[in-house]
Amino acid sequence: MIREILVLGAGKSTAYLLDYLLSKAQEEKLQITIADIKPENIAKEIATHKACTVIGLDIFNEKERQRQIRMANIVVSMLPASLHLLVAKDCLLHGKHLVTASYVSDELMALNDVVKGKKLVFMNEVGLDPGIDHMSAMQIIDGIREKGGKMLLFESFTGGLIAPESDTNLWNYKFTWNPRNVVLAGQGGAAKFIQEGTYKYIPYHKLFRRTEFFNVEGFGRFEGYANRDSLKYREAYGLQDVLTLYRGTMRRVGFSKAWNMFVQLGMTDDGYAIEDSKGMTYRAFTNLFLPYSPTDTVELKLRHYLKIDQDDVMWGKLVELHLFDANKKIRVNQGTPAQILQEVLEQCWTLDTADKDMIVMYHKFGYALHDKKYQIDANMVVIGENQKHTAMAKTVGLPVAMATLLILNNKVTTYGVQIPITKEVYNPILSELKENGIIFKEYDMPYMGYNSELEYS
Amino acid sequence: MIREILVLGAGKSTAYLLDYLLSKAQEEKLQITIADIKPENIAKEIATHKACTVIGLDIFNEKERQRQIRMANIVVSMLPASLHLLVAKDCLLHGKHLVTASYVSDELMALNDVVKGKKLVFMNEVGLDPGIDHMSAMQIIDGIREKGGKMLLFESFTGGLIAPESDTNLWNYKFTWNPRNVVLAGQGGAAKFIQEGTYKYIPYHKLFRRTEFFNVEGFGRFEGYANRDSLKYREAYGLQDVLTLYRGTMRRVGFSKAWNMFVQLGMTDDGYAIEDSKGMTYRAFTNLFLPYSPTDTVELKLRHYLKIDQDDVMWGKLVELHLFDANKKIRVNQGTPAQILQEVLEQCWTLDTADKDMIVMYHKFGYALHDKKYQIDANMVVIGENQKHTAMAKTVGLPVAMATLLILNNKVTTYGVQIPITKEVYNPILSELKENGIIFKEYDMPYMGYNSELEYS
């Protein structure tokens, strides 16, 4: 009997997701319906696949949305996160499983008991981060526990970066995902985590100066800054007693210190609009954040304000972005500083056609066993193939697709609003990811506890 | 015929207000009713005055509140700002004038047409700042305009400080008003102002490093940092075309740079609670904001993090507040960093019985006249008498009291929701304030435009 999978939203993260499902269509007897508001954007080789039906769907069209969900055996929502609840309620109404790559919202979690009662699986956070981070971490943590170990430390960092062969600017960075999220990263409250049993708090304006470093074999050195709430999965992972719990974002070394210049200037502020920003020169934009002077240049004022020495590499990074250019003009009108900065950065940090992206993930696990302390480091690097088949699309799309098939084949027996932290989910997905080149390398390390001065290689 | 004045709320700012009204009681035929939730706190010499009636009133008791307002000829609300609207609506219902020292809220402003229609005066912002700043500035601005001048620059700074004879700590500061407002000062968005025709924006974490300086004859040097919205009264003052518009807060020199240490550490954050803050030592509190180290002291970590040299006076300021003390314990539980910092500061910055406070206000007015440019600086210093008769209570309470009598005597003919920027209000009040020792000194200066490097004496 043919099973129907309804995929809502066919954005840029869905190339691998759809390829995977279509490749399994014959063997698994799948029919895939892709519903998107702009169905004409869907690649011809997908749209013309015989196991595939493409339809135009406005997600706010309740009648049509419900009709499609009713006909499906399982629903995959790749829509913006705010729209999942709408879909989830219909799935509940019609008794369908649901898969998303997004964070579980409080509203979604509130449905948990009803979802369980109907023996449905609403699997979320099954992309990259969140997703592969959960699965790879829990596989190692459960392994440590099974041999009698007690967890002492868990650190986890992920970065969406540019592949070495496409790394052509002074920032060692290009936008491979939503640029707005990059510009606003870290805002909204102090970062909170635990280091060696002590709570630590970092305000936004210090966040990018409190990095730690990582070496990844064959790929060199990276840095990481703290996420807002490292403690989010403490209970879910069973890490209530660990001494160190720290989650963050990875960048190439030097990015964060340079990004901090924007933070210090106030250019990442999204809270107010700049009057008449349209037509303002990049130079005038920069000058908005500097003290008035009747004689000094914007350059000297900025150097002085941020204490940038003559020979500091940071300077070149600003020049590369044309921030002192008196001809380049801002296009957005009444933009917030963050919106304008995003426009400036997009001029320089957009992927070229031939550019490849790169995903890096780094975990550290410290544990005690028979009165001795141990550490395991695990890391994963995935390089994209091209602008469409990116490492980001692969690492987000494949686990979503694999989870969908697992649930459809009744291999997931834990019902309710879920994240992929149980063996029945992470074991088959991680092993299938490995076959697809998404591989974690593990290293036995001496246990050092948390020490940001040391580097692990 | 006896006129009745209803004073709602008799907090610490009302000593001069009540003294003034009672001193005018006989000549002006006034009866003053003071309504407070804790009437027993009102000083005996006031409570027993024959022109005075003291009553207990819960402002949320609608019936009794309305009864009192109905019996009054005019209402003075010294309640917390959030409660004025309640009172204003009753004043409207019963056709009574209203006076407050608080900012005009949008909700209050929405009543403007109805207030006008009933020929009532709702006079607000008639304390110190806002209040005396409006009146003293508008008197000089109107004077400049009357002689044909065109305004080019307006800067205005006010500070609630400690008198020189009571200035006994390294910060040259004690709390003379609401400590919470001091701890949270500058938060909530970037400061915005205009300097020589250019908008300027300062993010919170740079606010206390972008000060300018003032010399006040006989009182030495002060500094000022920008208020959040310097442009607030641009229309009200008729300053749409000025090149420089800058409003701020005054402190003794060195305060802001030292305060910035708290900002940088994240200690002024009011957005999250510290777990188990009760019983935590001051030293452990400080350490929450510093990187983990298995060996280094809190002192060295802080020096390194904030780049404080061995011989920097900033260091002594931290030590004076006992921030490295391993015995002193925090009392507030689950406090935000800002609440805990306030508790720490209150240990050191509370007024002693004999301490006197000091109010300083500094205006600069630049203008063009017959193709030449001029500048007038005006400043005011008021020293308190004692802990009860503070300069703050005097400069807030007296203008409120004077405005009340003016309105009662039908000397204010502009109806509606008002601030004191018309001659009929500011001229009589400023001249009466002068008789009470609240005096502005004016200085003719060479016009310099805005230049934060220069000092005006």
C-alpha cells in the first residue's frame, strides 16, 4: 500500500530531504506531495518524478490545508517555525504524525498529552542544530552511562561556515543560512552557563570576547562563543549534576573579536529605526555611531573609539566591507542598524555560484569512571557540494527525512511531542547519516575540566 | 471663600510642597487635605496645622477617592506616576484641575481634548527634571527669540548629587532619590541626539564612556552622559531646526567611567534572576561575571577582564564597595544582577543623617543674531538643608506648589494637558523660585558649536 508523505514548504533546506525521500519511494512505496506557496520554484527533476506531486498551497487556506493533511500518512513541516502550531493542530485533528526541524515551542509542548493519547509522534528538532547535535551527544552520553560512567562535563558547539576552498575574505565567513539570525546572534539577554560548578553570565557586549578555541584535525583552528541558554537541555540529557555545561556557536578564529566591533559601535541594534537611511552612504552610517568632530575623519574617530592599532588586522576587515566608502549607498529605508548592517554584509558575504559551505560540530564529554576521569571529544565536518546542495541543506534535510521514514515504518514507539534523544531514533539515523558522509570522529582525551586557556587537538 | 487643595501621596518629596502651601494658607484662604495610605508618617508640625487635614486613603478605594476629589478645588498628585491616570479620570469627571511632577503619559495625553473642552488645566512635569529644566530653558529660549535670535544649539543636563561637605566616598556620589532608577539609568535602547546637524546614536554599553564636561563656578567640574531621547521636547520647545540637541544626566567627574565597569561586567542587567542569590557572598557575586579559572583570583580576573591598571583609581572604587569581600552576604533572593548591585551600593551610598544633597542643572543655548553667533550658558546649584529638607524635595516640591496656586488663582489660561513651557507659567514660578534660593546664573560665552573636547567655565 502506498504511503503518502506531505512536505509543507520547499525552501532551500529541502533539496536533500526530497532527494532522500524520492530515492526511497519505490522500495518503501512512498508518494510525496510537496505543498508550497510558490510551487514553480521547485526543481524540475523533483517535480517531474513519478512519485512526486507538487501543489500550490497557501498555508492559511484552512480548508485546503486540512484536506492535504487528511490525505497524508505523515506530515513534514519545513515552514517557518511560527507556522508549525497551525499544522500541528490539524495533525492532531486528523491523527497524523508530524516531523519538523524546529525548536519545540511552549504552545506545541502544551499538546503533548493529547498527542500521546492519540499514539502520535510529533518529532521536532531533528535537523542539524538542533538535531544532529542532540543525537550525536546522546549516543555518546548513553554509551558513557552504560559502562558505568558519571558525566562531569558537556560542551557542544556548531557553526555554519564556508569551506576552506571558498574562504576568500578577511572574516573567513559568508552567509550560508539566514543572515538576519547571524546579525542578531546573542541578543535578547545575558548568556548563561555552568563552568566547574559555578554559574557564569556574559552580557551581550562581552559575548564575542569570551570565546574558547578548538582544533579540528585537517581543518585547523576554530573559536566558539556561548549561546544564550546553555542549560536548556540539562534535564532532557539528564545532566543535572554536571560541573560544566556550555553550548555555543563556532566561527573561524578572529571572527568574534572583529564582530565585537559592530556590537561596540551599536550597529547590531534592532530596536530603533535610522531616520532617512535610504541613500545614506556607508560612511555616513558608520559616522552615526561615532562622536561628533568638526575636523577628525571617520577613520580616525573609529580607530580611537575602538582602540584599533595601526597594524591591527581588524582594520582591514572593516575596510573590506566598505564601511568608510562615501559613494556606496544604503537601500533600505528607515532601517534599524541591524537591518542596514545586514545589507552591508550581504554585499560581501553572499555565496558565489561556485562557493561551498561547511558545517562544523564539536562536542566535549567529561566523565568519571572507577575513580578516574576521562574525556571524549567528538567532531564532525561536512562540506557542501554546490550552492544548492549545501552542507547545511544536507545536515538539516537528511535527518528530517530519515526520521520521517522511521516514524512511518512504526520504528518510533515513544509517543508525544519529541526530540531525537532516544536510542530508537538516534541509532538508526546516525548510522544512516554515516553512510551519507555525515561522520563524527571521536578522540580519547585527558580530562582537563573546563579551561579556556588550553586547546584540545 | 476657602479653597480646598487635595494632595494625594505624602512621600519624601512633599516636605517643601506642604510647607509652601501651608505658609500661604491664611493669605490665600487655603485648606489642604493630605491623603496618604500611611497618614501616620506625616510630620506632626504639618498634621497639626490648622489649615491641614490628614486622612488615610487607599487610592484604589474608588468611592472614597472620588469623594475626596469631588470636595477639592484642585488636586495635586504626588503618587507614583502609574497611578496618575486613575486620578486624572476622576478630576475630569468632577471638573477639577490637576498638578503632577511626572512625565505626560500617552494615556494622559489622550485626554487632552476633553480636558480642554472642560476648561481644565492638567499641569504635569512641573517638578525639577522635568520641570525647572523646562521653565528655565524656555525663559531663555523665548528671550533669544524675542530679540530676533535663531536657536542653533540646546544642551541641558541635570544631576541629583551629594553636597561637597557630604562628599565622602571615592565615587563622589550617594543615592539622593530612587536608587533603582540610578542602577537602570540608560537602559532600554540606544541614546539618540543631534550634534551639529548629524544624528548620533550611543548603545548602552558605550553610554558611560561618551561624556562631556562642565565647570560650575564655585563647585568645580562635572560630567554628563546622554539621556535616551534628547529629541523628546524638540517640537514643544520649537527647536526643529537646531543643529545640536542634547540632554543628559550630570555626575561628578569619574563617576561614569567607573559605572561603566558594572555595565561591562553585566551587573546592571535587570532581565534575569540569579539562582540562590540569598546568602551568596559579594565576592561570589562578582565572580559570576568573570571567566572560570582553577587558579586565578577574582581580583586578577577582574583587573584583566576590564583592563584596570595597578595604579588606576577605578580599582579603589570597587574595593570601597566591598565587591571582593568573601564575608558580606547578599540578602535578596533570586535577585536580578541590578537588584543585587543596588543592595551592594545601598550599603555604601545611603545618606547619613547629617548628609546634604545637591542639585546641579546646566543649560547651553547657541543662537544666531544679525549674522553673528552667540552662546549663553546657565546653571543652577541647590544644596539641601538636611535629610528631610533635601535639595531634591525643594526643587521638585516648590514648583509643584507654586503651579498649584497659580492655577487655583486662574493665572493659567492655557487649558488641557500641559507642561510648564508658557510664559504665564514659567515667569511667575521662576521669579518665586529665585526668592527661595533656586537661582540660575547666566554667562555670555563665545559660540563654539558642539565640541566635547572643550570645557566651558
